[in-house]
Amino acid sequence: MEERKNRSVQICFAVTASLVVLAGELLGLLGTANLLPGRYFLLAALALFLAVALVAGMLLVWKHRVVQWIGLGIGVLFGAALILGDLAALRGLSTLSSVTMPETEVTHIGIFVKAEDPAESPEDVRDGPFGILGALNREAVDISLQEVGGETEPLEFETPRDLIDALRRDEVRAIVMNSAYLDLLEETDGYRDVYEELRELNNFEIVLDAVPTEPPKAVDTEQSEGPVEPFLLYISGIDSRKGLNVTSCSDSNILAAVNPKEKQLFLLSTPRDYCMPLSISNGAPDKLSHAGVHGIQCSIDTLEMFYDVDIDYYFRVHFKGFRQIVDALGGLVVYSDVAFNAKEKPEYHYVQGYNVVDGDRALHFARERYAFADGDIQRGKNQMQVIQLLLKKVLSPAILMNYTSLLEAVEGNFETSIPYDLIADLVREQLDDPGDWDVVTYTVTGTNSTVKTFTYGTAYVMIPDDAMVETAKGLLKDVLAGKRIEKPKE
């Protein structure tokens, strides 16, 4: 009997000690994450202390056997909840840390032959001749050619289309090019099946200069005082076959000016076909979307030049992750100005008015442009609407109800140069003052034209409306100066 009693006491002590350790670990993780305002952290600590004390009292103070059994049951359940809480906190901290430490960006240089070519490796085409682009990505292409050990001088071509045409006419045996150009060609009549025409024998990833970011450091557990200063964020949406960290045409280009003190967010959409000099083109015109082919830093520098602003951070999303995050948040209700069917998925019909959409339907709603008279302009407006809806979802209890699936959607599909500490400051401010944000949107437009572009040769572009660009510049400067703005007329 005495031995059984001692064993019972040992079990009670073991359960109590385990709860103390698990609760301490959870508090430690919450402190490390630094996402809770001080008073909420103290409340969490107090709640955990009282819960552990209650269970300890039932197990060690009250001697009634029934009370101890109840306490043991509560202790086991509470312990399981603490384990899940610890794992969730660890997962969240790990995901947020990885998202705020972007991977090194690379250019994917491929060696391509015709799909029916019998060559199985680069050695089989060593004698060439090879076709390359004369100027674009020349350094990266030369490195790739050296790796292959080509025996003949490569033939140079001016545009990606010229390069593909030369391969079709058997003027060259193989071509060496940035695979991002194939994504551009897919959008051009006569080249929409280009991926099916080609076969990649080998590839090389050329590391680009990193986008300047704050170096990784331990999370600062000191909480800053006062609101976060206004900052400017570049949001880039890509759909690369090669992954998030490979240079790619940027389909979505939105500047987000954030004013935390006024709880105001200004979203400026610039059409992907907007014609402007790139930061690397020595004044030659090009489409904004083509800047992404040369790296996200080129996109940032180009937009800074165009709008005369300094972009503080970037946020890049792969459209695959966009679908997953919408599904994780339970879908969206989007408003369409017109009824239409998505070109890529004609079975997706959107009525004029409100539409309930899942992740895939939300993606096609945000990416569609061919169904609209004003094409890319309406697409930009739809994209900004989706961003607003996602923001509301993220600031709602829905984010807690779908925590695990949301983290799965984020991993590998999102990255940002925003430092962790700034994200933590913004989260704490929102928890301290959970009011709604005022979102102001604006889309610059222009007139359609055709010009010879730096990246692609002759292509359709949109010539900017100078008055709208000046309006956009003024709005950006006002928000970044801490002023509250009103929605302008478009």
C-alpha cells in the first residue's frame, strides 16, 4: 500500500514538473518571437502560471483520490496542449525567420536542343554550332559555354525569337540562354509551344549579386517605443517553372507605401507592359515586367528611377503559394466589374458582382487580362483588390483557425527582405490597436504602342500617362512623409 502511494506521489510530481518545463518553453518561445505586446505577454505568463498551479494543487495539495484523478486527467490534457503550443510556436518562428532571409537569387542558363535531337548530353553537341544572345546575360552564357567546352565560336543573335528561329532552321545545333526568356516567348504567337519544341541537355545556375538586406541576427526582444516609421515595399508576383529564387519575368508589380501611424496602406499598381528604361539598359526602353528577367534588384532600381523614390524592402510571391494561402484562409469573396471566363481555364466563370472563389479561382481572377477591354489595367485593379481581401483575412481570427496550413503555404513560396524585427513591431502595434487599415489604391495607365525593347526586341508596350505618373509620385511621397491621403480620381 505504501509503495503504491509513493508511486502515485512520484507520478503527480512528474506531471507537475513536466507542465512547468513545457509552460516555461512556451513562454521562452513567445519571448523569442517578440510578437506579443508586453501586457499580452504578461497575461499569457499569468494564465500559464495559474493553470499549472491549479493542476499542481489538485495533484499535490488536495489528498482526495477523486480530485487527484481529475487533476491527472487535466494535467495530461494541458500537457498535450502545451506540447502542441510549443511545436506551433517553433514552426511559426522557423517559417517567419526563413521568409525574412531570402535565398540567393540565381539565373538559370540552359543548353537546349530540338526535342527530336538525339543528343543526350552537352558533350554530344560540343562541335556546335551554338547560338547565343549577343548582349543579354553574356557573362553568364560565356561561363556556361566554358563549362561545356564548345569547340566552335558561338553565333550571336539579337533577340530570343531570333535565337529560337535559328534553331528551328538548323542554323545552330544548340542554343544557350536564360530560361526566363522561354516564359516570355510562351506569351507570343508562334512560340506558345516553345517548351514542347525544346529539350534541355544541361543547365547552370549563375549566382547574382544579393539584394542588400539587413544581416541575419538574433531576434531583438527589446520592444521599440512609438509607431513604426512609414516605409515603401515592392511586391513582385512570379510564376517561374524553376522556383522562387530564379530570375523571372515579374507579372505583378505593386508598390505598397505603409504608414503605420495613420494605419494607411497605399497600393500603386504599375502595368507589366509599362514602357520605361531599365536600370541596366542605358536609356533603352523596355517593359517593366522584363526587369525581373535581370534580377529583382533590377526591378527595384528601375521602379526607383521611374517614380523617384527609395524602395526599402521587397516581397516576392510565387503564384503557387498564392493559391495555397487563399485556400488556407478559407477562400475569398471577390467583386468583378464585368462577367467573364478565364482564358486559361474557360470553365471558370465570374459573374458581374460578387464571386466566392477558392485559391485557384482567386489566382485566375487576379491574373486574367485578356477578358477585359482595358487588359492589364483591370488586372492590376483586381490584384490590389485581392491584396486588400487577404489583408483583412490575415488580420482576422481566420489566421488562427488555419495556422498550420497557412505556414505550409508560406514555406518556399514567399520571401521578403523586411527584417524580422520590423515584422514583430508591426504585429505588436496591430495587437495593441486592432483597428482596420485604410487601403487606398491607384493604377497608372497609358496608351498602347509597339517599340523595340532592350530585352525582347519589338514588343507591345504601354506608353505611360505622364500626368498619372506625377500623381502617383505625389501620393507616394505624401504617404512616406507620414501624411494621410485620399483616394485620387482615376
